[in-house]
Amino acid sequence: MQDSKKAISLCIVLFMMFSLVLFFSHPSASGQAETSIIGYGPVEGDIVMPITSTYANGIVYVLDILGVSQFDASNGTFLQSFPIQSETNTYKNLNLIEMLRMLSTLDSGDAITDPTQTSFLGIDGIVPSMGITKSNECIVAEDWDTLGVYAIDNGERIRSITLPALSKPQEDSACSSLFHVVGDHIHILSLEHVRLHDNPDENYKTRLVWRSMDTSGNEIQRVVLNDTYFDSMFYSPLISSFAVSPDESKFVFCTSSCLFLVDAEGNTLVEYNFEELDEFINVVSFFNNTTLYTSGLNMDAFMSLEGCNLSPLKIQHDEKQTSLQKQDPIILQEAGFLPISLQISDEVVQFITMGMMEDFFQYRTFCIQEDTPLSIGSYPSADGQICGSIACVIDENHWLYETSIGQDYINVFNEQGMFEKRIPIDLGIVSSIMGIISFFPIILDMEIEGDYLYLSNAFVMSTLSIARYSFETEQWELLFADNFMNDSALPFSTSIEVVDETVYALSSNNKEGDYPVVYTIDSWGDLEEELHFIYESSDYDPPETPFWLDFCYDTQEELLYFLDAANKTFLVFDSDMDLMDVIPLQFKPIESKLWGMFSSFTLCEDTFYVTDVMADIVYHFNMQGNMMGMYGKQGTITVGKTKEQYQENPHVFFGAWKVRMAKNHTTKSDPFYVSDFGNFRYHKVFQEMLQQPKPYFPSISILHDKFSVFSKNSFSIPCTVEPKDAGFSYTLSSDAPWITFPKSGGVYPTDPMNYEIDGTQLKCWDINNANIIVSFPDLEIDEKWIEISVNAIGNKIALQIGSSVAILNDTIEIPLDKGSIPTIFEGRTYVAIRFLSEEVFRAEVDWNAEDRSVTFRKDTLTVTLFIGKKTAIVNGKEISIDAPPMIIEGRTLVPLRFISENLGASVEWEAKTQTVTLYYPKAP
């Protein structure tokens, strides 16, 4: 029983990892070279890692990692699809190193019982899901706190719904939520995990909050359930499924051990314990108001390797209690091993599962009407299609051998990138228990030596197995398999080398310590040696705990190169395991917490090619660790109607996981190959064409003429780059406080070099000079200085006595109504209050009817005048004036010179044209 639970836990972790890795994406950038594309991904109608599905009006809606696809519910015909927008880049926010560290220790059997440590898997927020409203709107979780509303006919995004703030009583608390749509209501169930610092017998407690909202996000009801305690089984902090009854009178949800049926007031009606039933229910939905459908993993079915089915539960009421009565199951042929989603609408069932043990990542999507299942969509299904490929090898003829995650075959592409054939993987030999029970393969690395193709298989991500395929006999043999049920010294290996039929496997077990450890396996499959490459802290003392993700054995120089992915450093050892060199890679990532996970490398003569899987760049370094160039631009390609569309944008990556070259053919005229994990393809890059991008600035001096000191405006630094579709990283700084940057750095041209000028900090009626310093952390040139000159002006307003037009800054005409036309009275120029306050000073004006006074307020200045009186108050001080304000034809007129000079303006009078000119602020 415990071993079965362990296997189930591993499967759940794998599903979560690979589903979340691809859920959302955003573009960024870098260089260019001559490139060709190998392989292709999904085309319209393919479903890639489906997350959930629902039904409405004869149409099945399926949400997968690419968006929402619609199918005819009667025959499964594809109708249309639309993408989902998101401001959250889930894949790029994952801490891949920490995820791999966790996976490498799963074989120890330690349960993950701390909910506050699961946020790196994307649990801290709302889980991706979808629903169709009664008003025919599609509601989708776009990121962890936002729902997007889409039109189902054309996929147009209508609006967004920001979810109510989720309570976090303490910093080390966590909260996960699910939502369900009924009619035009959105129901959200949030599970809050609160750390118990004062109770050593309990790790944490949980409480549930149920909210219902309308489709505009307005809260209708909120119910906080009584404190609920859950057990500490694996991932028990998660709610796996949540549904609301069609009449909205009750809801149901699942944890890892129980199903709870709750009424609308938050009272628990039924607590349905799985362990008593020897089964695990992880998806549940209301078929109607009186029947639940559930599915999960039945232990008897698991041991006999049967797929999952649907189990109806009838809701029974009597005077004392409510209970659930299990009905006859609905048997589905080849239904799959693990349920992913169950959504029922109008008594039409939408059911998604993962495959059986041998094809676990082959998802199945069903629409079930009147107990008749209809299978919808599949992927990959055609020759040459790639799905999440991370393992590859290049033979001496430059043929590419690659395998996708969980697939039981190897795709072979020739030198021209054309699909040649598939090599079936014999799972009974490569990935099985004693040849009896076959499991899905997780091939992490491949090597070719002589007549053999070698595979490093992470056996259900728990132990290492090494198998090889003979090109001559076309037969498989298992060389080595660690014990699945015991603590493994080799949980899995992301990198292997083969020299003279001896396999060198880099250990991923971080319990080995900070040093790289390599295990050697001879041609008979015997584990020969544990090679511990130990160094002194005085030689290498990195800030982060090392994580050894890739290595290379240079047989000519008899040197071993190890890549510390966490610290972006190479360590070089000789064949006697003595440290020969430490090579820190010299580059400056834009955002150190986001960019820079170096996942693989390859040697080419005296240089390295290194993949940055987070920034989606292949860096080119020399042996001193100095960057010589780079290739790649981060972004996602559009899912095409045909496979040919995958040839477009050959420089764009989303998940540049592994770079490889043909073994023993690593000259500068040879191409390198890069797996594009998220865009479902490979790039073949000819390095002789590789060049560092060059930025060109048409001007190093930019003048902003007549810039108002009352404004804040944004501008872009003009720039071009060669080659035209290349890109480069940059950072921005300035030597003046009045220049700021919305974003201090980025990758051009995806991120324009924008700057803002704050006119309020400029010296008015003067030329203000400053410099913007553009730095290039990844290029040979250090920086570029751009001189910024700003001719700062205020408001220059010309008023002619009797004229109905004022002139602003010599060019802009401002029409004046009759009551605002300037006039002369007893030798003094008067103008209307409104004109002065709105057009000149932008001051606040208050009228006091009781004492017939008008008050101007501008910054720290306050000026009060009284109608008909020659007394004014300026900042609390009473002074005499010779021109009192007056009211003419219902308009309040004030003496222009007095107001202007006391509010910080200067005034010029030209008697010949009877024109008065105001300068605000005061002209020098």
C-alpha cells in the first residue's frame, strides 16, 4: 500500500510540474544566425496537456496550455480556438533548480506536508480552470488572482475580474483557490493554511472560505467554514476538485483523503473518507442536484493496471443525516490512469485523464452523453511531431535523435531536418519492473557511441536506468537499473557521457553534498565506481549551493567539465579528479531572480555554447568565461494550421533546455542543435554565421524643444540593430534627477529604451542638459552616452486688450468668451478669474459669497482679494492694492499684474499694441 502511494505521489508531481511549466508565456529577446527548424508541434485541433473542459449548447470547450479549443459534442469535430491572455509568466516564475532538487530526493519517501513550501509549483493562488456562463461568456483563470472573460464566438477578451484579496494572516501562510461557474455566478473556494507557531503537535491548520460573485466580480455571498483539520498525507494541503450543485444549494470538494459535501451556509453534510474505501478520489462534479460523479485511483484497479472509471454517488437524506450511496460505476475502455478534470453541465460529462502506466503523458479527453463516451483530440499523433522534448543526441552524420516526455519512441531526423523514422522504445526492457509492469519513460539524456544509442531514463522520476539500442540488431538491452523501492544514489541523471562503452552518469542527488559525483557503469551493466570530484572551499566557495546539471568528458585533453547551474560556473577536473580550473561565466543578467538558469552546454574547440533556459538564449563563451556572442530571442510562436508554420521565426525560443553538437565533430563549421521545449521544435544553428548583435544610434544628442515644466512625458531612444531580427540586453541610467525610466533594463527591440522627463524638476526658461547612459552587459561595447537637452518653458500667454483670443507659447490660440476679454479700467488691466486659474496658473479658486472675496491657492501661495476693496491678504499678510477686483456683467475680474506677480509670474506691457504678456513661472 505504501509503495503504491509512493508511485501515485510521483505521478502527481510529474503532472503538476510539466503542466505548469507550459501554462503561460510572454516574449523577450537576443541575436541571430543562419538557422533551420526541425520538427513541429500541435496544429489546430490538437489538444496539448488539457487542463479542464466544459460543455454548453452542443459544444465542448477544452482549456489546454495553448488556449481554448471548441469541438462539436456530437462527433468531436474541431470548430475553432482562441488563445488566453496573461500577465503572469508561470514557466518563467518557476524555480526550476529548486524543483529539480526536490524531485531528486523524492525517493527518500519524505512527504511534502508544508503548504507554505508549495508556492514554487504555482499553488499559492487560483488553480487554472474554465467555465461557461448562462450569458455565453467564457471565464478562464489567467493568472493567480485574475479571471478573464472571453466571448465564445470570436475569442475576444471582454474584461477581467480581479479576485478578492485572499487572507494571509501571517507571512508564512499560504492560500490556494478553485472556482466553478453555475449560471451567471462564479463560486470560489479558498483553502488558507495558517502556521501554528504555538502548537508543536500541529504543523498548521486550515480553514475554508467560500465566495460567490457575479460575472462582474461583485461579491454576493461569503461564508467562512468552521476550522477544518486535514491529515498530513502527501500534498494534503491541496484541494484537488471543487463543484457547486446546479441549484447552488450545496458544494463539494476533495482533499487527498476525504470528499466533503457542504451546504450553502457552510455546514458539512457528509465527510466521505477515501482510506476506508481503499480508493483516492481526486475529481468530483454534480451530475444533477441529487447525484455526484467522482473519479480517482482505485487501489484494486491500480494493482491490476486498469484505468480509472466514473463512480456515481447518490445523495441520500433522512431525518438524522445526509449520506452518499455508491452506485454502479460507468466503465470506460482505455480511460487512462489518473483523472485530471471532471466537469458536468446539463448532465453532459467532460472527463480528462492521463494515459496508462506505459503512456502516462498521452492525455485522453472524453465527452460523455447518456453513458456514451466520445474521445476528443489527441497529441502528438503524427510523424515528426514533438511534445516537450528535452533529450537529444546528434550522430556523426548530423542526424538528430530526440524523444518527447513520456513517449515510447525516438524520432529520427536527417541532416536536412526531414523526418526519417521512429525507433520504438521497448518499455518491457527500458522502463519496467522485471519486465512485468511497464512504465512511461522520462528520457533525460542520450548518447551515441559506435553502434549503440544510450538512454538515461528517470524511472518514474525516482531511480536511474541506463539502456541501449543496437543500430545493427535493432534490439534493446537494459544495462543498469537502480532499485526502485530503496533510497537511490542515482535518482536520475540529466547528463551522461559514454567512452569506450563505459557510461559516466552525473548524479542528481543533492544529498551527495556540494561536490559533483559521477557513477561509472561498464558494458556489462555493473556499477564500477563512484567518482567524487572534491575541491577546497578556498578554490571554489559559491554563494549558492551548487547544482550540477550537465557535464562533458573531453577525451582528447582528458578533462571533465561540470556546469554548476545555480552559480553559472564551470569546474574543470583532470582524470585524477584534481581541480584544474574554475571558470565563472561573465555575464550580467537583467533580473538576477528571473534570468539565468544555465541548463546545458557543449564544447566546441576552445569555446562553450551554454543554454539559458530562463532567458531563452544560447551564450557563446571562451575558455576564460568571457561572452563572445549569443543567439536567440524569447517568445512563443502561434499554433499554426499546418506544420510548415513552425518554420517561421527560427530565432524564437520558449524553453531553450538543451544544446548539443555531433560528438567528435565540434569544429566551428559544425552546427549546434537546441531543443525549443515550449515551442515544440529544434533549432539547427550554423555557428559560422553566428555574430554578436550591434546596436546603432542615429543620434547621440536629442533636443526636446519647448518642453513644458507642467508636463511629464515619455520618449524612446531611437535605435536599430544588426542583424535586423537580432536583439541585445541593455540597462539604463542617468546623471539627472529629472530623467527616469519606466523599466531600468530589458532586451531590445522587444523592450524599447523608454525614458521619462519630469518637467516639474526642470529649470524654466532655460536649456537643461543631462546624459542617459545605455549599458550593454552582454556585448563587447560597454556603454553609450546619449545627451539629452531640454528647452524648458512655462506658460507664456499674450493678451491684447479687447481681443477675444489669447496666444499660448506663441502658437496656440485660446478663444475667450465675452466675459473673459481683458479690459482696462482706471489704467489697470483686468482679466476674468476663470481664465487666470485655468489657463495660466492652474490654481484653485474659492469664492466666498459672505464677504465677497476670491482666493487663489497655488502650491504654498494663497492670495485673497475682496470685491471693491483695496486690501488683499497674501499668505496671511494684509497689504494694500491700488486696483480692487470688481464684478462686471456677472463676471469677476481681478487686477492682472497684482495676481500674476504674487503667484510667481512676471508681466510685460507693450503700449503700442496694448498687449500684456505673462510668463509663468517668472522669466529670468
